[in-house]
Amino acid sequence: MNAIGLLIIILLILMVLVGGAQGIKAFVGLVLNFMAIFILMILINWQFNTYIVTALMSVVILALAIYLGAENPFVTNTAFKTSLIVVAILMLLSIIVQHLGQFQGFATENSEELEGLSLQVGLPFTKIAVVVMVISILGAVAEAAMAIVADLNEVIERTPNLSHKSLYAHAHIIGGQILGTAINTLFFGVLGANLPLLIWFIRLRYSLSMFFNAKLLMMEIVTMILGMLGILLSIWVASRLVAHEYTKIQKINMKKES
Amino acid sequence: MIFLKKTKKYWLIGIAVILAWLFLRSNAFMYHEPVGEVIKVEVQSTQQTTDEHGNTDKIYQQYLTIKLLNRNRVINLTNQYTTSQTVTHQYREGDQLLLAGHPGRLRIISVKRDATIGALGVLFFGLLLVYGKWRATSWLTLSLVVNIVLFGFALLLDVQFKNPNVILIFSILAFFVATTSLLLVLGKTLQMVVTLLATLLSTILTMLIMFFVLKITGNEGVHFETMSYVTQVPITLFIAQTIIGVLGAVMDEAADIVAALFGLRRENADRHFKDYWLAGMNVGRDIMGTLINVLFMIFIAETMPMVFLMLRNGNNWPYILDQIMNLGILQTVVSGIGIVLAVPVTSALVGWIVERYKVVNT
């Protein structure tokens, strides 16, 4: 039997055992996300406008990740709004960074894999580099936004008559914790994925300057920093949005009472 | 004026980013190899091409005038690039390049990217400082720096040997990294010990499941030979990188669950195993889906350029899934199993230890 197939079945069983109905929903969410990215790649391959397709599919992927991840409409709506704002900012930043740093395509380290392949394929790899940056941050942004909004929502529900100021204080403490752990996950995720490349660089005695300039390695570092920025911005934007919504609800309540 | 005062911090960040950029654009004196700046670009010729799969592209020949910034000379080079820029580069005026070769016959080896990375890094740390204040930020930064140093040490150790025991080296690394990060974030507390135990236990269990499945299926459908940038035995390298990936994800999650459960304990210490178990499962259920998503997105984005190239070269999806995305999917699924397993493992561990501790204390 196929090892990966068996592991996927084990993952599904575990998700159902641990998460029950929510586990099934999360699994379906992963499958749907996989399909959304599939469609994204097919559309780009058919040479639709790369940036427009990426922006549209990012909205779909964020919606899937967030609305299938939690139930509470206040949490999901606020998290969704937050992620849209953050991803829009980061997409602009990615375009600037790619323009300045030129991270597109492959490098000499890929020669072996590229053997026998046609390289004049007529796709804009400069834009595909931006797609790579944007897609790789989507998960981190959605996760951070969901985590902070859900936690703040719990604080609001638990403490009636919460003042604006102490809501911000809570946001700060919770935000700091989420930031710390999320940045660590991202850091290890990227390091883990690039172990062979790093060993390659050291074994083949690359000069120090290549560690700060080589395309493949720098692309990874750029996506990592963009992801961390995404986490930071989501926490920030989400705290502001929650506080804003909260004062709106408070005002309506006060009017009702008077 | 009030506007300026209120947004002062952001102006400072902006200035720091620009300064970092300007400094790193003019640090050619720090490089051994020749660094050049393109000062003039002329396109000499263009040519339309069609490959055997019917893809059309354009090949340009450009004539570059490059001023060497740390050699005090001006040189001329010709460069070929295609519109798709798969492996070739279109250079523009103002681009800084790293060069190599004999003084008479220099060739371009890379775009100089340190200014871009540096400016982006400064932007991140600036915003982190504004948000997190000095104390919290410095702990986080310290833990990142310590991890990078430990990692670098492990890498150097690894390349000392021709056939290193990668799994052993990186398992030990994983243990140290988890211990130091948690110590720096949580301090020497019971909470830290519990989080560390939960992290290690979940990671070990996950790896055992992976070994078991690979063993009974005889690695069927897994193509370790498709791994990129291989300089040593791929299978052990893959296991090492999976350990690191799983550990990071599990540590994050375990920390979240333990923090929530210790919050409960602070409110009311008179709780039983079952309370902690149920609460922990509740917290974990909410975060496991999105966490798997984070790793999944990182992996799939990384394979994209190669997938596009393969598609354009007339390969079908089943082949691409099997050859290009194979190991990435395997690693994501294994990390996913780790993330899910960590929920019951952490909940049970916290319940068990905390209940015991309560008895000892009273």
C-alpha cells in the first residue's frame, strides 16, 4: 500500500477522534484549500493575469481557512476582514521586494533538476515569485488573526463592562504570546524545509557573501520575514478592529438603556 | 504637528529602513569579490522562440555597462535573457551585481540582494519594537538568535563528516532548541517543563508513526531520490528535516494549550484530570486545523515554480504530484499528524502532572 495514502488516512482518523465534527470540517478545509491552489496554478498556467488570479484565489483560500475553522460569526467575520487587509498590504510589499531583489526562477543549484527541460516557457516567473510569497503567508496570517480575535472575544464575553483601555491591554498580552509562538513555528517550518539547501551551501564552501545574496536562500528568508510581518500586522489590525466593533456594540447598548 | 508627534515612531522606522537600504547599497568595500553597478543598458537584439511544447518566448541580448564599485573600473558585458526569466536575468540600470572570474573576464554570479533583505529585516524589527516594547522583543529576538546559532553549530558539525549521523545530530539539536526557546519565553517554571515534555513526547510519537508506516509499506510511493540539493543520503536528511518541522509546529501548539490550562489552574486550583483533559481538547480542536494550514501553505508555495515549469514542459498532474510534490506532501502530512497528536498528549500530560502537584503542595 502507498505510504503517503496510509499516512493521510491516519491523519483523517486522528482528526476525527480528536476533533469530532470539527475535525472532519478541518480536514475538508485542507482538501478544499488544496483544490483552490490547484485552480490557481491551472489559471496562471493558462496565462490569465497572474496578480488578479492570485488576489482572487487568496480571498477564497482565506475564506475557506477561516469560515471552516470556527463557528462564532463575530470571530470569523473580524478575522476575515483582518486577513484581507493584511494580505493586501503584504501583496504590495511583495511586489516591491521582488522588484528590488529579483528573486524569480531557478539558480545554478537547480541545474540537475532542470536538465532536459525547456526553459523558454513564456510564463512570467518574476510574477510567479510574488505568488509564492503571497501564498506562503496566507496560512500564517489566517492563523494569527483567528487566534487573537477568538481570545479577545472570550475576554469580552467573560468580563462585562470591559473598558476600552483594558481591552487594549488584554490585546497586548495575548498578542505578545501569539506572536512568540507563531514566529517560532514559521522559523522552524522554513528551516526544516531548507535543511538540504543549507547543508549544500556549507558543504560546497560557498563564500560568506553568497549567504547574504544567493537567490534561493534569500527567497526563503524573504518569505519568512514576510510571514512574520503578516503575523505581526494581523495581531495589530485585529486588535483595532475588535476594539472598534466593541465600542460600536457598547454605544448601541447604552442607547437602549437610556 | 500633533499628527507628526503621534506618528513619530513610524517615521523613525521609515528613516531606519531607508538608512539600512542606503548603507547596504554602498557596502561594496566589505566584499572580497568585485561588486558592480549597472549604469547603462542597451538592448542589442531580440529573437522570438518556440520550444518543442509550443511555448513562445522572446530572447533578448542586452549590452551592459557596469561600474565596479570596489575596483574603480568600468567594464562591459553582454547578457542574454528571456521574457520568462526562468534562469536568466534582465538587468536594469541601478542593479548591483556580484561578479567573479579573472580581472579581464568577469562574469555575473548573482544580483546583490543584501540591501533588500536588510531593509525588510529592519522594517520587521522596527514594527516588532513598536508593538512589543523593548523587553518582550528582546526575549523573542534572543531566542531566535540562540536558535540560529545552535542550528549553525549543528550544520557545521554535520559537514565535518563524510557520512554523518544526521538524525542523531538534528534530534539533539531539536532537544536543545526546544529547551532554550521555551526557557527564554516561559522562564524556569512548571509550565515550561510541562510544555517541553508534551512537545518532545508528541514529536517522538509522530516520528514513530512515520517509521512504522514507512516500514510496513516498504517506502512504497515515496520517492526520496527526488529530493533537491542532496549532498548526503536523502532518506536520513528527510527524517532530520521532518523532526525539525514537526517540533516547531508541536511546540507552538503545546505552548498554547498548556498556557490556557494553567490559566484555568490559576483561577481555581481545585480541578481534576477530567476538567483539564476536556478543556485542553477544546482549545486544541480549535487551533489544529489552522496550524496544519500554515505548514501546508509554506510547502505548496515552495513547489510552485517547479510545478509551473513541469506543466509547461508537457507533464501531467499525476506525474507532477508523484515527482515534484511527493516529499513535500509526505512532510506536511506527518507534521499534520504531529499537530493532531499533540492535542490529547498535552491535555493528558497537563491533567496528570497538575493533579499530582496539587496533592504534593497541600
